[in-house]
Amino acid sequence: MEHAFSPYTDNGGTTVAIAGKDFVVVGGDTRQSEGYNINSRYAPKVFALSNGSVLATGGMYADAVTLVKTLGMRLEWYQFQHDKDMSSPALAQMLSTILYGKRFFPYYVWNTLGGLDENGEGAVFSYDPVGNFQKYKYGCGGSASHLIQPFLDNQIGRKHLDTQIDYTIEQVKKIMMDAFTSATERDIYTGDNLEIFIITKDGVTKELHPLKRD
């Protein structure tokens, strides 16, 4: 029998981000698990940052918390040095640089960054573990992403549909609730609570909604 040590573990969970015309809605469940064990029913995967952006990160919880602390420190340095907050597109590039700098021993996390771009429009930046990223209008990651992504392609991307819809914040929140409610029925690593962050020009607000607990 071969015994091998791995410094990584996957703590499960799912995140979703959807950008509107002048807003972004980012959501994530709060279950932290390992294998068939639930470590915590409230371990947030979505974090509001000081510049008005929101980071959804999952995978290995310890690496996620460390990355969020690093970003918070860098944002604080930037604010002291330039006397203004870093823009979301600039933060997106900085996050890519931080992840790439750790590429030989990467943070074991998948990241989605939501914020308003230079034109005040909603933007979602999706990353791989070593810093490659792309700007989207919506995206998801985590253990139930393969269940939610086709739903988002249909409802938000309007794939194979003739009409495009400019959804309101309330409509996007309802779509996100439907996505997580369905995912929790089929994915044991997603559940307990859903945290929803709404980003607008007026700031960031947070809502907490219950999900399936078994």
C-alpha cells in the first residue's frame, strides 16, 4: 500500500455570479465539507472587499481565507498610497498576478470576482488556479457548477433563444435562488445557507437565505 501526503483538500461548495446592466449579484452557499463529513454549516465563500468588489472563492477553505487576507492587505496599501480605492478591473488584474506568482505551489481555489467596470456596468471575472482570467456576464464554480452552468446558459445567456432580456436585480436573485435550490437536491457538498451580495453604485448589500440542510 502506497502512502502519500497531499497538502491540499477540497472543502466543496458552489458560487454563482451574474452581472446586470449596472449591478452584479454574487452568491455562494455556506457549507464546508470534507468527504462525507460536514465541518461547518456556516463557512462563507463570498467576501466583500474594501473597494466595492466581491470575491467568490472556493475549493480549499484555508487557501481561500489566506487569499482574501492577502487581497485585503494589498487593497489597503493601494488606498494609503493613492488616496483612492482600486477599481474592479485593476483588482481583477492584481488577483491574476497574485495567483500566477504562486503557480508552482498554487492556491487550491477557484475564484470569481464581481464588480462594476470603468463604465459602471456589471462585470464578472472568472479565474483558474494559476491566474488565467476572462471577463464574462455570468459564471459559476464549485461542486455543483456542472448542474448550474447549463441553467445559466439558458436563463441568463439566452442560448438557443431568440430574445435577450435585461433582468432586474430581483429577477436575478430569483434565478440564483432557483439554481441553488435545485443544486442542493443533487449535490451533497452544497447546502445549509445561501449568501447573496448585491453590488451597485451605492455599495454592497448582503442577504442570507436558508437552503437544504441534509
